[in-house]
Amino acid sequence: MREFFHRKIERTAIGFVLAIIAAASVGGIVEIAPLFTIQETVEHAPNMRLYTPLELAGRNIYVREGCYACHSQMVRTLRDEVERYGQYSLAVESKYDHPMLWGSKRTGPDLARIGGKYSDYWHVAHLHNPREVTPESNMPAYRFLSRTPLETATLQSDLNAMRSIGVPYTQEMIDHAVKDAEAQATPDSENAANLLKRYGEKTQVSAFDGVTTQLTEMDALVAYLQVLGRLVELPAKQAASQPSERAP
Amino acid sequence: MIAQLTLNERTSALGLLILVALTGALMAVIGGDDPFAAHGVIIILFCAVIAAFVISGFDAPEPRIDRQDSYYDDPTKVGIGLSMAWAVFGMFMGVWVAAQLAWPDLAFDGAWSSFGRIRPTHTTGVIFGFGGNALIATSFHVVQRTSRVRLAGQISPWFVLLGYNLFCLLAVTGYFMGVTQSKEYAEPEWYADLWLVVVWVTYFVVFLRTLARRREPHIYVANWYFMAFIVVVAILHIVNNLAVPISFTQSKSYTIWPGVQDAMVQWWYGHNAVAFFLTAGFLGMLYYYLPKRAERPIFSYRLSILSFWGITFFYMWAGSHHLHYTALPHWVQNLGMTFSVMLLVPSWASAGNALLTLNGAWDKVRDDATLRFMMAAVVFYGLSTFEGSFMAIRPVNSLSHYTDWTVGHVHAGALGWVALITFGSLYTLVPALWKRPQMYSPALVEAHFWLAIAGTLIYVFAMWNSGIIQGLMWRTYTEEGSLAYSFVDTLVAMYPYYIARTVGGALFLLGAIIGSYNIWMTAKRPFMPAATDDVPQALSPAHARVPAE
Amino acid sequence: MIVDHDTVVHFAKSWGLFYLIGFFAVVCVYTFWPSNRQRFRDAKSKILERDDKPCR
């Protein structure tokens, strides 16, 4: 009898746990499940570029330094945002983003369309000391990026890991990851031509921090900032200002 | 503490520590010059410190056979200490990080001290360090008292508490070194996440086994909230942190979720971390410590059941309100908005239930700062859940999102609700645990209360102002139809508020330091039995059934 | 049957709602079931009793 009583109350505790799971998780599943089929609704962008190894390294620096805490990368479908930052963000643009960096707070401006708006030199000077460029800025200074050589040894594993979760890097891209990273910051080099062949003619090759002798974290971060918003060719008509709300 | 364990248990504790330390050693060796190796060393040091404690008490006499006749409160006591230590650390980082927004040179040109790296040390320090330890400590206390049975296991509660703190330590040290997944409130990398899964499953088992052994026919509602907290946080943590490490010798990993899916999973996690970590768990505290302190049963037990299931059900749908007007499909945004508004019903049911419990005991609220902490927490809970539902409405969100209004809302909840209910609960729990008639200094509790209230109000009002001003400035047009303000113009308008919020945060930090001191002195003060009873006055059951109408 | 995006969305929008209503009904029945009344009444007052050691 005592044994039976014990088993009964133990069962209620477990049954209770199951009820919590039923209440809590089904809601989540119902809401999230459709997103697994979202590829069907995402806009098509046949010419979408991949992040080059240097840009990916820059993205990882952006992640490491927590830039997302102050900068969003998501222009909402509101008139003032489209006028301030440019064409509103499309789902397809973050198709290869692991993780997404949409952000949740704009202590600084949105960066979804920052690529190509300023020169490399501006970015380097700004990252060096934001207050020399914009006296009122409260952004931290990132001088150490110019001093720190970029760690390229892991680039192959980076690309490999990305491929394993569905980003279409080819074996050739993975094999040449280190060379491609160096080539992107060394204009007119032999390898730069190969880089363009692999990642497309639009890839920006530049001595990002102004020095070609050493690949620094500054090179990588500026390369990443310069590609933001330029992975996808947006149709010209959409770039005009939009009504304040997109039709459902 | 060690004297509570048998010789066998002391040996297994050491064995477990050696096992974990060996894992740390392996990480240190294979990690090369990656932060992975530094984390290996931290794990070894962490184990060494605990092992030193175990060894120092190794020769203590073994416990009496009838351990089952007493509650197991040692993990709770240590948990309270760790919680307050994390509170002071996390709030200090908060004040520093807030000051950096007003005076950016306070980063001192360091990489480790720049805003982006220390901001997560603040959020992790207060949410997981302070809040998490307080939840573990109080849940262990409440589940034993309400089940009238000793906690299951001797070492496993310690494993939960200390293992959890190792996770927090790995997280925070990682941010300084730049180890982060960049998922807000889920920043720690894959190995720390895996470790948390092990710890959390143990927590679940300890809690469930204790409930299963209970001597009461019914599971008290506070335990429901704790259980929902444990179960759902496990689900959220696992789904959101699915990632592929670039290698097993490095800290870096890539989340398996791409773009839009990642955004949805992240904010499904992020919002439910608020729901089940910062709301459900602390409602568990509320439903036990508030009736205890007020010496009045909860106003309506049925209402607490209804609001429990309401909160558990609705919250899960609400996450997408973080993504209004983004590239997330429109119907998901609307679904999130609808459920966020409906959430107000169970939230206010809980708040109303708590306030009606106090109805008729307002004299106690007036005289007892501890009870006032809890009442103020309930008021802030009601306000911030209303604000949350309001901000989830799409047009409101178009103004508030990306601004300091969100930050103000979060802190109305975090300072006003989470921290105040925790302090109120700890001031109830500490004298009871250490068998003291009352806190070391009731005057310091009073001082802490007013510092906390002043700090919260200054902070929240500053952020409301700055958020709404900035949101409006961003969308102001000139008569010619062009944007009136550059981004920098709107930033310049923020500086006075950034200074005010730093002051508010500093007051709150000061209160937490005073509270830590008070708790420390209560525990250290020599035992002085009360005149009539060995039960703390405030918890005396003598008048429990007689409402003080 | 082909499971595409619209099917899943339709399922989420319709059955999700029925699930919500059903769940709510079950919770209400449990809460207001007459024989549970005494249980709940005991539960809410029992925590105020003296609890300095486990009950054996």
C-alpha cells in the first residue's frame, strides 16, 4: 500500500512536468515550425555573394567585440528608416548569416547598408578614434585592431563549419581560404585575380587599413563593413522610398 | 558544511572534482593559444578551490545517521552568498558600462574593457549570476519546506549550485577575452553551453526527486513556477544554442540557425528567458515568501493556478514582438503582438493576487521594509508587464524599438521586479536560515529599500525620456519633407540621460552593497536565541491563521 | 498531401487556436473542480505552519 502511494505521487510530479512541456513547447513549435519552410517564401537572389574569408573574419571580429549591442543591421519597413539608411532589409540578405546580427538597440546608427557609403580610410580613422571623425560620438576606440595581426590559421575550419550548416562554400574556396584572405587586402596581386574568380567580380580588393605588408584585424573588420548590404543586388525600383508599412 | 557529508560522499566529491579538473587540463593542453585553453585553466583553478574546502573538512566527524530529520540548507546558504557577490559584481559592471556611454574614454583604450565586451558581463552577471543563484538557493529552500522533506541527494545539490557558478564564471571570463556567440542573453560558447545542460539536468532531477518524495498530497504553487522555470529554460537553452564548433580545440562556433530563423529562435529564446527565468522563477519566490512574511495565506489559490497556466502558455508565443517591421513574416509578427497583449491578463492576475494578499496588512507593509520590498516588486511587476504588452503593439513598437525605452522597460522589470523581490525574499530567508530573530540591522534594510527605489526610478525615468525623445527625433521631418535630425543630433540629446542613468544605477549598486554587508553580518553574528521561541519572530506561526484586519 | 509553407502556416493559425481553447478549458475544469477545493484551501494555509524540520 505504501509503495503504491509513493508511486502515485511520483507519477503526479512527472505528469505535472509533462503538462508544463505541453503548455509551453507546443506554442513555440506551432509558431516556429513554419519558419523551417520559410525558404519557399524568401525572395530569390540568384546572384547572392558569399562572405569572402577576410569578410567572414571581419564578421567574427564584429561578433567578438559585441558591435551588435549598439548597432542594428535591420532597416525596418518604415519611411524614416528607409530615408535615413536605405532600402529596407530583406530576409534573403541574411540567408548566410550564422548568427544573424539584426541587433536590438541603436546607440549608434544602423549598419545594414553601410557598405560603400564611406571610404576605407574613413572607417580606419573612425575605428581608430571615433571622436576625431565625429566629436560627439560615444563609440569606443578600437586602436588595437590595427596592432593585432589577423589570425588566419582557423579560416579553413571556419569555412568548413559554415559549409556543414548549409552555406555553399566549395572545396576550392576552403582550400584557398588563407590565400584569399591575404589577396583581398593586397591589390594587384596574382592571387587577387583568383579571389575574384571564386567570389565574383564585385568583391572589393583593397589595402583596407592602408598597409599591404601585414594582414591585421582592422583589414578584416573594414572589409566586412564595406560588404554590408552589398551581398545581394537589389532591384533598383525598390531602392526608392517606401510606404511606411509593407503589405502583409 | 563538509561535516554534513559522510566520508564516502567526501571521497566522491573529490573524485568528481578531479574528473572535472582533468577535463579542464585536457582543454588547457589541446587549446593551444585559443581562449579555450585559458578556460581549461580556469576550470582547474575553480576545482582546486573547492577541493581545498573539501580537504580542509575531510577529517571532520561524520554526520549523525538521521540526516533525513533535518532540512539540507547548506547549499542554500552558500547560494545566497554567491548571489549577493554576483549582484555586486554585475551591478558594478552595469554602472561602469553605463558610464562608458556618457564618457567613452572610461574604456581606458583596452580591448577587454570596451563597451561591447563588458556589456554582456553586466547582463550575465546580474541575470544569471545574481538572479540564477538566488533562484537555485530559494528553490532548494522552498521545495523542502513545502514538501516537508529533505532535499534529494547530498552531493547533487552542490553540483548544481557550484556547477552553475562555473558556467557563469566561464561565461563572464569569456566575454573579456572576446568569446561570445553574439546571441543576446545566450552569449557563452558551445562548451559552456554543454556544461550548463549537464548542470541543468541534474537540477531538474534533484528538484523532481524531492517533489516525488514529498509528504504533502498537493504540490504547492510556488514549486510549479520553479518547475516551469527549470523545464522550459532547459528547452530554450538547448534549441537556441545548437551550434557547430569550428573544431573541438577552439572556442568559436557557428549557430546552425541562419538569418530569419536565427532571429526568430533567438527572440523566442530571449523573450522566454524573460518569461521563465526572470518571471516564473521569481513568481515562485513571491508565492512562498510573500505569504510567509505577511503571515497571511495567498489571496486566491485558484487564481494563482489560472495565472500559472496562462503565463506558461502565452509567453511562448510572444517572442516575435521583438521583430516588428523586420524581414520576419508578417503573420508571425501579428501572432506575437496578439499573445503579448493577452499576456497582460495572467500577469495582472498574479500581481493582483499578491496585492490582495497584502490587503488588510498594510500596517505591516508600512513598518516592515522587507515586506515593502516585496510589495514594491509586485507594483513594478504590474507596471512593467503592462508596459511590455503596450510596447508589443506594432505602432508603439515602431517608436520604442531600438531606443532606450526598451532598456528602461527591461530595467523596470529587472531592478523593480526581479531585484526587489529577490532582496525581499532574501531578507525573509536569511534570518530564518541562520536562526536569527531578525536581520543584523533593520535600519540598513530600510536604507537599502530607499536606495533601491530611488535608483530604479531615476534609471527608468531617464530611459523613458531618452527613448521617447530619440524615437521621436528619428522620425521628425522638416516642412520640406526631409529628416530633421542627423543621427548624431539624436545622440547628443541623449547625454544628460546617460549621466542620470549612471547615477540611478550607482544608487542601486550602493543598496546592493549595503544589503550584502547586512546579510554577511547576520550570518556571522553570534547566535542569540529569541526570548520565547527559536523560530524567527517574523516567521512565527503563532498568528498565522489570524488575519490582522 | 504536400506539406509546404502555406500548409504549416494554416495549421499553426487554426489548430494552434483550438489547442489554446482546449488547454484553457482543461485548466479551468481542474481549477474549479469541487473536490479540489479543500486541497487548495489546505495548500495555501499549510505553508504558514511551523516548518523547522521535515515531516517523517
